[in-house]
Amino acid sequence: MRYGIAIAFDYENHPYETVRRVFTQVQASMLRHGFRQDGRVFTIELPAREACELARTAVGVVEAENGTEAYGYIKEFYGFDFSDPINLLLPPTEDIRVEELGEIDDLEVIRFHRS
């Protein structure tokens, strides 16, 4: 099962450069711990409990290695099932259909032949 971890950092209440540095450290730690970054979400093929524990470990490593209170810069830290994500930039799937070329009225097919 693909499991996702979403981490939102608190840029509103902390200096941008500080939060960016902590984000970069957490990002590197998540990747080292086997997560893959899918846009703004880290994903991994693990059951929910194991994925969440591993994500907490990855953030904890940042705190231990860098003496940074990483959790103090995190606003939201969620885990969720990422097995069947829906890309909202695409039309709803119920609006997509497949038709055979012969079934489309007024379709003109032009075939090019290379010589």
C-alpha cells in the first residue's frame, strides 16, 4: 500500500530562511529513510503504522543531528492512504470516455504515407 506523509511548515510565524533550512534537512532525511517525494507529499510502500513511525523517526533524526527543534517549525504533519490519488488538474474520470474511431460522427481520417 502506498502511504503518504504531508508536512506543512510554519512560514507564517518563523523567518523564511530558518524554515527553509529546516525543510531542506527534513526533506533529505525523509528521502534517506526511503520515502519518495511526489510533489509536496512524501510517499512510501509501507503499511500506515510503519510509514508514520518512519516519518516521525526521519524528523527526529533531523532534531538529533542538527540540534534543531524541527517539530517547532512544522504546522501540519499528516499521514494518509495514497494508493488512489485523484489529480484535480485533470477532468473528472466520469467525463472521460473511450470511443472507437468508427463511432464518431463526421470524423474525417487523413492517412499520410511516406514515400
